[in-house]
Amino acid sequence: MWQSVVVSVLFIVLFHAERSIGDLNNYNEKIVFSFINAVAKLNVSQLCGDSLTKIGPYLLDYNTIPAQKEFFITAYTSGDAEQFSSRDQDRWVFRAYKCIQAAGEAPYSKSEHPLNYCFGYNEDNKRSDGVAYGICIPSTCYNDRNKLLDEWRSMISTDAIAIDYISCTKSRHDQQWYEKPMAIAEFILHQNFMLLVVVATLYHIKKGKQTGNKWVEFFLAFSAKKNLSKLIQMPKDSQSTITCMFGMRFLSMVWTVIGHSFIFVQAYLDNVEEFKNDMVDHFYNQWITNFTLAVDTFLVLSATLTAFTWFKKIQRNSSETIPTWTSFSYWLRFYRHRIIRLWPAYIYVLVDIGTRVSIQHFHPMWPPTDPAVQCPKHWWENVLFINSLFENRCMPWTWYIGTEFIYYLLSPIFLLLLHQVPRIGFAISLLIILSSSFLNMFGMIYWNFPPTQFLWKQPEIFSADFIKHHVLMYIKPQYRIGPYIVGLLLGYYLVVVQKCIKQTRQRSMRFQAFGWTFGSIACFWSIFGLYPALQGWDWRIYHLVYGGFHRTIFALSMAWLIYACHTDNGGIINRLLSMKLFIPLSSLCYSVYLVHMVLVVFTYLLVPFPIIYTTKWPIFGHCIVQLMLSYFFGLICALLAELPALNLEKIIFHDGGKNTAVKLAKDYGLQQSKTADIG
């Protein structure tokens, strides 16, 4: 009987299967219900068989919303398995959301007919014209998923290659977060920290900060009154602080949120091809499609402040021994401060997202990127700041933190060389920048990768393997170090310039004109020079040059902006970027970046599905909400973890003013915020 069904249905498939958006196949109602009726009679569990027979009556019932039936039918699909490694993976996520919507689940109302979306393919055949298959099945059929997927493959395809990789996402968690001991424990711990902050703040308001008791100092380290005042405090000496970085850091954070928002909306769009074409075909949309340059801004800011504060300290030092290659205790303190600066907020968010936040929504996320699935396996890579050396599975947007920390570990090499033998320091810095650039070019040739990650459409002239590009090149330290070294050199030069500040202010108009012209052209080319690659023009040499040098050129344009502003040659631009408004917004950037991705996805989960793309303005509306929510929860993260840790460091390691880390804390603590991209 089953063989006859296959023959008849295969005939229908050949003439009625349609190619859908994103190169996935659509199958009509007759095919899908023929499959369900047939597999219900197979050797599946009784519960599964009973559930399969109820699907038809449930979807045809007058109480069922018509869209649920359409969602269920169109969740059945097939397509290129290679899409799971490309940017078109969003179409599979979209189908999974259709299946979830078909179940009719709600946050506080459990569906009577929960569903699972399962997909599978042959891993060995994934990158060589392999086919992937997706089905929407009752949750009671989860244990029969292998058999059902294989039958779906047999029905709609002549492909005889067996499926050996299967994954499923459910329309509802088996247990909600408040039913899981780990999530409850994390929630209680979180509330206790919040209570500690509230009590410490009330005590601070009533008793003041004067105390000779060490334990009270520990307690007041959590005071919101104390920490909020730090967030809005303007440095007394503007020449000891690079004030334009306040605005630069905040605007880069906004740029990052906008870019991520425009990426992740794709999984919720029905007419996604229209959206992708609009994003890629319009020249000036590149300020969005090339937003990953924000990472390089952060690298320049981070490295500049690292060198600037270090050389400032060396310049002012008159009593302590200048650190050398063998000053081990000094460099251990140097590293300790950075770890204390990064760890508390990072671990707080890692635990919060990995154990509770990622499962608070009633249904799971997409399995390959779900923190609840990936973080229990890979959390240690993040804690040790080596996630960018691996596949970056847990909280993948935090790859930058690990990469930048590796650079920080290496920074004493450059700092000491620049201090002791400047010419050799500059020569080695230039050599590494060029080596990294040529390494990028070699990687593009060897793997046929585009100049940067293409997050909307991938032209056919480049490898479609987005994931491979991300893991092998995009996040790896050796390919991204150029902008960081530019920042180190700038920080060194700014301190040298400070010795002759009068001469600096008298820079000729010709020099300023050259600097602003170069900076403007370099910035424009770095952002908008990607267009030929986006359009798939076969300009191989140009693509190699752009891919190898555009990030370093962009870093040089940012370096000029910082230099001009700090040496009073920035005019109105410096006044705008140095506005007091940006001080707290800049200081919170590290915590905001850690939490922002959750809020980006969260807002799209709350609006009716699917989203129909008309213009970019509704997405910009989402960006505003996402940014506001990110700053709200980023502030909570800063008050609970980031700022108290810096206060405790100052109390615990204070040794009468001799501690290098404490001396630098004022410079690093709030003015140097470590933020990351994307990716």
C-alpha cells in the first residue's frame, strides 16, 4: 500500500512542488496530508499515530485560525543542505517558526496539539549538492522523528542518500524555566544580588560613605548611589582623558545594534527576498550592510586607551621603577585588572542567559545557536576568553571579547618596544599589520571567501559557506589585529604629542586639511567600497585589496578623528562627541553589548508573525526599542556585577598607592569600555 502511495504522490510532487523564497521547496496541502495519512499507518508509536490522525480534523476545525493551517502546510519543505552553512539559513528558521505558530501556543496557554519542527540532511553530502528536509510533526512523534523524516525524504525525492543528522525544535519547552532547579537557583541568586544593591544604596543614602570599617566598604561597593555617580562623572582634566571617545563608543554601539537588528529580522520576514534585494542593491545601505566595521572602531578605541594610559603612567612616574620585560609582578597586576574589568559582567550575563533567560520564552530557539543548548557545552571557552579560537558556539556575538583579550595579553610586547626602541617598535608594528592584511588576502584566495562576512546575500562568485568563513577567518585574532595595532601606535603618539601641546595646537591648515581629507576618503571607501563585491562583480584584484586592507584603512580614519579631536583640531565634531550626555551611555557599552542580542531577538518574538517588509522604518523602530531595553538591562548588569567588581578591586588590592592596577583604574574603569560585534 505504501508503495502505491509513494508513486501517486511522487507524480503530484513533480508537477505541484513549487520553488519558494530562498530556494526552499513548497508543497501543497494534498501532498502534506497524503504524507501524514500514510505515515500514521506505519510502524510508529501508538501516541504518534493517534496524534497524526488528529492533525487534519484539528486544522480543518472552524475554531482553528486559518493561518495555522497555512503555517503547518508550508513548514514542510526541502532545499539545499548547504543553506545551513550560508546566510540563507534564515529560511529554515522561518519554517521552524511557522511550525511553532501552527501549534497555537501562547506564553500562558499550552496548546492541546504541541508540535516539533525537525530537519535533517546527510552531513557528508552537505556541501556537495546535498538536500535537507524539514517536517512539522506532533510532539508525541519526537521519538519517531528519524523514521518520519526518512519517509518524507523518500516521498518527495529520488535521493537515496540516508539522513544522518537530525535536529528538532519544539513549540513549547517540556518544562518552563520556573520548573527547572538550575533556572530557579539562578533567579534566586539574581534577586539576592538586586536586594544587596538596594540595601547598600539605602544604607549609603542614610549613613553616607564615611567609614573606617573594611566590611562596610565591601558592602558599599554595591551602592547604586556610588556607582551611578561614577557613570555620570566627567574627568576633571580633559587632557588626561580622550573625551571624544565617549561619543564614538556610544555611536558604535548604536551602529552595532542596528546592524544586528537588520540581520536577525530576516528569520521573521515573509517577503525576505524583497528585503535582501533592497539592502544589497542600494549603494547607501552599505552603512548598514557593512556595519561590522564597528568592531574595528572598538579595537582602535581599546588599544588607544591601553597605550595612552600606560604611557601616561610611565611619563608621570618619578619614584617607581619603569617596567621591563622581567617585571613579572607588574605585568600580572596589569592582566589582573583587565580580568576583573571583564569577568564579573561577562560571567553574570553568561550564567543569566545560559541557565534562565534563553528558556524564559515558551518555546526554544533555533538549536544551532540556542544558548540553552550551546552554552552548557562551551561556556568554558568564553570564561577563558578563547571562544574565538574555537567555533564560538556560546553567545557567538561575544567573540570580540576573547579576541581583544588575546590582543591585550600581547600588548606589553608593543608597549615595551615602543618605549625602549621606538623605531623597532614601529617597524614590528607595521610588519604585523601588513602580515595580517596579506594573510586575509591569502585566506580569500585559498577558501574563495568574500572581503568580509555577507550577512544578507552571498554572490555566486564567492563561497557560500558563511559559517566556515566566520569560524576560519572572521573571528580569528591573526586576521583582525591590524586595527588594534593602529590604536596602540595612536595611543603612544598622543602621549608624545602631549609633551609639546603648544606646537600641536599650531598645526598648519595644510596639515589639518590633509588629515581631514584622508580621514574622510578612507572612512567612505572602507564603508562603501564593498559595493562591487556585494553586486558580485568579478573584480578579483579589487576584492583582494579591499578585503586585505579596508579594516586597517578604516582604523586609520578613526585614528585621525581621535587625534584631531584630542589635539583641539576637531572643532564642532569634537564638541559633539565629547558631550556630557555620552559619558554614561559610553560607560555602559560593555554591559549593553553583552545583553543586547537577547533584546534584539526578543522584540521580534513579540510582534505578529510573519513580518511583511515594506520599508526600513519599522525596523528602525525596533532598533530604538532594542537599544532602550539593552541600556536598561545593561545598567542592571553594571550595577550588579561590573561596577561593584571595580570597587572591590580598589579596596582589596589597595596598598598605599603603589598598586599599578589601582592607579590605572581611574583611566580604565569607566572610560575604557570593552564592547564587541557581531558576528
